Amino acid sequence: GLSSALGRETSIEGISWGWISGITLENVAVTESEQFGGGEFLALEGLSLDVNLAKLALSLGKTVRIRSVTIESPRIVVVRSAGGDLNVENMFAVGGPRRRVVAAGVGPSGTTLELAINRVRVKNGSLEYRDLAQDDGLQADEINAQIDADFSKPRIKGSCDLSLKLDQADSAGQLA
């Protein structure tokens, strides 16, 4: 499952779906590897995929058109170990070489699978960077972003609105 793919424990408190409205995951959490101090790597209150599942079923899985992806209150902690490794580098490398993540691939019966996303929204997110090698860090809060673009083409074109607050660690490595 997801835990073995990421090499970290994961939990999802709720899943809901509708033929027209799509899929919503609630209270998603991914733990941090002990190599980077344990605790929380990622948490989010909600992840919504606005996709018409009825149309997806009728297309026999050949085309996945997602009108929007909305990520509610995501919190991500990126850690650089004292040895210089980043906690995100080994995310898909459990039990062998790093796995490749693809946005399009082969669907049922060898048909080509097309993935198209029109809008990505992040609401009230936060990103913390901890540098254990330098005893330093950076915190970005109140991250709100909206990306309107055509993600189905090799070259992504569109627009992005982004706002956030930044706070750098003090000389003792503490975030205010």
C-alpha cells in the first residue's frame, strides 16, 4: 500500500466520493523516518480531486480529467540530516532503487492513459525546513496558492497566484 511505497507509516481518517464530485481524503498523515528524527513528515486536513468518476468509468480508464486538486492545510517538514541527506530523497527508494513517479502511463489492456489536471489549489499550508547539519531552519506559513494550467501537455503553461509568510531560524536554530 501507500505506507510501503513511501517507506513511512501513513494514515487516512476518511475517504468520501461521488460519481460527479470526485474523491476527498480527510486527515492524511505520513510519519517521518527515524533517520531524520521521527515525528511528522506530512499532514493535511483534506485532499479533494474534483473528477467526474462517471465519465472516467465510461472512458474505460483511458483519460483521467481532473478539474481541480485542492489541498487543505498541508504541513510538510523537510529535514536535512547532519550527514547532508534530505528526508525527501528516499521517499520512493524503499527496498531497492528509487521508483519513478509518472503522470501518464499505460492503462488497461495496454491503452495509453492520459492525465489532465486544470487547477491546483493549496489552502493555508505550511512548510518547515530543518537543517540539522547547520542547526538552521526556515518556516513558511499561510501558504495559499492557485495554479491554473494545462498539465496534460509536455510543456505546462498557465498562471500561478501565491502568498506566504516566511520566518528564518535565529542564531540558536530556533524558529520564533
